[in-house]
Amino acid sequence: MDATAKPLRIPPEMTIYAEKHDIFDMLQCMVRNLVVDKPEDPIQYLIGMLKKGNFEVPRVILLGPPASGKRTVAKALCERTQAIHITVDHILKEDPDFSGAPQQYQERGEMIPHDLWIRMIQQRLSRIDCVRRGWVLEGMPRTREEALCLQEAGIAPDHVVVLEAPDDVLIERSLGKRIDPETGDVYHVAFMRPEAKEVLRRLQPPKELLTEELVARRLQQYHNHAHALLRTYAPRLRYVNADQPHVDVCARVLTFVLARQRSSAPHTPRILLFGPPGSGKSLQAQLLAKKYNIVDICLGKLIKAVYADESGMGDLLRPYLEAGNEVPDSMVFQILTARLSRLDCTTRGWVVHGFPRDVEQAEKLQESSYIPSRVFFLDMTDDVAVERLSLRAVDPVTGERYHSLYRPATSPEVQARLMFDPRDSKAQVLGRWQEYWAQEASLRAFYPSAIHINADQDPHAIFESIESRLVGRLPKTLTGSQLDKSA
């Protein structure tokens, strides 16, 4: 690319490829791990990281007081994401390199030293299954000191979930807890009974005799450490109310885990706005362009501008526009792509409305290098569209816009000279509305990840809804095998 050549053309494929494959986040992750682990051979270390594969696997710490449902939630989360479930018991049982030292401390009734405990966790999480599939660390760390040691060892979760419930509820749960000895699943005699009768028959109380006083002491011990511990993970923390059906708890946790952290990667917005006449596409595009300095491209205005320019393309457009006929798709697409290829669009981003109008145009856009990063549908009913458009008018003297309901004329004199656009008649609006909805279902199917916004509300509320989904990253999606397994 010659930076001295004007006008400068930045291939849009570069940005699309980088965003599609999360190149910036991948490099950021590699550099972070490189600085934390400080390998003797950085090149081989990075090659090994690339060979291990996925950089976006779940890395979750699940915390909460006793009987808050950590085991149930962790198992459900791992079933949905195929991450590895790690508990204290798992780490203690897998002791290939520590010569039974952890068990010796436990037999003497002593706490396992922090450095030994952290090394055990680090060794387990460094295995290939955790690296490739991710992990859910249940009930660990237990103190702020352990959390800081984990951070020093380079173990940093992407999400930290804290289950919380009133102490009286937790005490009642603890006293009614039952365990399936074959699977280790936890149930409750009243709140969470198994559906299968065979499972119900083999349930057993915990090996340790639990009393209300013992549970209360353990809850107090958890609360003593919780504040300082959770402060360590404040930026990645989410509290979830565990005093509700476990299905709802699991759903809330899964939604949080699938939500991706805010990325500092450079992002060039490429937005498509769909909506019926009167849904406010032009206004929302103007607001987006003003706040984020992106290019507002209305296809109708773009075609008129090219026609008025008296260029070669303008001459080709003249017979169609003067006769009131539709411009062929090939010409429309040529005009649009020429505009999208200009420097301001490739560097600042764009918001397009009025195109595509059908699946054929959408397919052509998808085959090009101008693939949208966000697609929004502004949804509203026909009666609202008619009300918005058929009652609006313009003052020919001042150019001010008025509406019979929402912004009436300021005086009888202004009211007398208002002019109504014949295209805004009820019949004309309904005709355009029907044309849009004839293609809406197929366009919705073509863009399954599109975001739908209720357009029958205040324009600033609509803008806030669009903005919140534009700034944040799209949530991770489960693969087909993960969905089949969880079905």
C-alpha cells in the first residue's frame, strides 16, 4: 500500500479479517501471558500457545457461601460450555507430582500452605484439557491472599460469579442436603428433588453430620473473607441471586459467562439499519453519525447526489429517475460500493439505511468486502407508521417540521400555510409499508444475529438501545455440539 498515493484506499478486507478472527485480542492475550510467565524462549512459548488453540474458552471462578448451589451451577455450566469442572476434591485426588504432601497436611488437621495449594491449582489448569476447553473453578480461591497468589501465578478468570442468598435460606438448604453417591450431584429433600425415582431412592445425607450451629459458623467464616476476596475481582464480578429455582440461576450465570468482556481492539462500525417507513432510520443514523463520527449513507440521497453530480454514472441514472422507474440493482450496488470504498468509510465506519431491500441485494453485499458488523431492525406496527407520517407537514417559509399530534403548529398563521407531502398520504404509506414487510421475513432469516429494537418509543430511548448493542461485543455463541449436548 502506497501511503503517498491519493486518494488512499485501505482494503476493507483487512479490518473485516482482523475483527472476524479477533486478531487484536489474540495478540493482546499472547503478550499478557508472555509477560506473566516470562519464558526463557519467548518464540517457542508463543508457538506453543498458538498450537494449543482457542483463546476464547471459558475461564470462570464460581464463588458463594455453603449451600448456595455452586456444585449444581458449575455442573450445568460445564455441560453447556464443555469446560472442565475443577473442585477442591478433584485437585486433591489428582496428586501425581506432590508425593502426598497435601494429604499429609489434611491428616494432621493443618491448612495446606498457600504456595503448595497454588502450585496444585496451577498445574491442573495448565493441562491440555483446561487449555483447550476452558475451566470452571468451584469454590476457589477462598481468601484474598489465595486470590492474589493466583493472580501472581498468571491465573486470571474472565468471569467471576458470586451466588448469594439469605443465611436462613442457606441454613435450611444445608440441613436438607442430599447427595447422589454415584454422580456426586447435590439435591434437597424439599427444594430440589430428583425427577427419577431410582436417583431419589439412592440419595444419602452428607458424610459429615451438619447442625444448624456448624452451618452458621461456616457461613460466618465465609462472610469474614468474602468482602476482601470479592474486591480482588471487582471488575469481572457478577452477583447472582441464588434464592430462586436453580434453572433460573443457571440461565443467568450462563448469560453472564457467554457475554464477552469489553475489548480494547480498534473497531470500525459497519451498521445496517432496517425498518418500515416512519420507523426513524434516518434520525437514528444521524445520531449515530454525530456521536461516533461515522458516515451516514442513505441510499436514496446517495443516488440523488450522484445524479445531480452530472458524472458518467449520473447520465446513466437520468432515464430511470426522470421516468420514475427503479434503478437496476447492478447500478445501485456499484454506486454504494464506490461510496463505501472511500477513505472516510474505511477509516471511520459507516451506517447504511435503505439498502439492501431484499435477499438478492443482501447476498450481493455479503459477497463483497463490505460486510456489516451490526444489523438492526427497527420494528413497529402499520398504524403507528401511518400516524407518524400522514400527520407531518412542513412550513414552506421557515422549513420547520410539524406534526398534528406531537408538534402542532405554533399559530393559526403557521397552520394555514403548512404543506403536506402527497407521498405521506395514508394509502401511500401503507403501500410502502407492505412493500417492506413483503421482504422483512426473508431479510430477518438472512441476518439471524440481527438485533431487533422496538421503534414505538422515544427516539432517544431507541438510540440508547442501539448504542448499548453497538459498543458492547456480541455474546459468544455455543457450537452445535454444545447445544446438542445441553438439549
